[in-house]
Amino acid sequence: MEKRKPELEFMTDASEILAILNHSKEYGNVIGICSPALGPGIFITTVNNVVEDYETIVYLKPYDVNGYKLEKSTLKLTEIVSACAFRSHYKKLYHDQPKADKHLEGAYY
């Protein structure tokens, strides 16, 4: 009998995204996040804090799981297009210091 691996399930509804963000904040699990404010693609990090006030503000760890610095670490909930929860916890496995992305210095996207 073949085991199927579950596919990633990215949530696009604001209330579902907020639930993923709050869970990451509370338990330290990794999330995949898509936001034009961060750049193209999916960024794998975790949530430091979520402040729900007039607008919901999300404070991410400033580095992704590979040690690369995020373009931005503070986002409005409305800037997040989709999010996906992972079971693993945030830690930089191989990188004590953030990596310098030398080949991208001065590049424009």
C-alpha cells in the first residue's frame, strides 16, 4: 500500500492566515508565507508577535530558516497573500550567523 504525502495547503482567507500566524507565535512552528512586501516566492520563517489593533501587525523573525535576512520582518495582515503551517520548529540548523548574499548585492527585482 502506497503512502501519500500530504500536499502543502496554503490558506488565503484572512482569518485562516491569522490562525496560522498565532499558532506559530504560540508554539514556535515554522510557516511558509507569501507576500509581495517580502518579494517573490515563499518565505519559511516563524512569527515573533502578532498585534491585533486597528490593523493587525505581524512581526516575523528577521531571518528565514536558512539564515537569509528577510526584506521586511514587519507586515500588515493585509499584505500577506497566503500562509502555510509546518510542524517543524524554527531553528537555523547550519548557520550561526546570517548569510551574506554576495551574488545578489546591488541586484534589483
